[in-house]
Amino acid sequence: MMTDIDAAMARLRDMPVHPRLASIDAAIFEAMSARAAATRPLSGTLLGLAAITSLTIGFASSVLPGTPARAASIAPFGTPPALAPSTLLGSGE
């Protein structure tokens, strides 16, 4: 099966390039330059505002105290049994 794929790929490699594919690079670059010319770049004021906003949020989150997260230990079937393997292995001291 792999030799069939290899033979098909070799035949595809040996085929001549389609005429429309020969000019596709120029068409793509032309479309990209037209799209770039049609859009406005971001202004320095907008980028500065975004930087100041992100710095303010970062500073405020580091200054304001957070509450510590506490999770209650849960056992799936009530309290953990005293003869569980995890407790037996740890008591070999």
C-alpha cells in the first residue's frame, strides 16, 4: 500500500505545474498589500492606553490583598480508614 502512495506522489511530482499556479504568488502578495493598505494601523495613543491599563491592573492586583484559598479535605466515603494503604506505607518509621 505504501508503494502505491509513493508511486502516486512520484507521478504527481513529475507532472508539469498548472499554468494558474505559476502566477499564484504574485496574486497573493498583491491581495495582501491591498488589504494592508486598506486598514489603518493602531495609533500610538491606543497602544499607550492599553499599556497603562494593563500596568494599572497588574499593580492593583499585586497591592490588594487576596484571600487565601482553603479547600476542605474530602474523602469519597466519609472519613479515611486507618488501615488504608497510604497510611500503612507512611507509618514504617
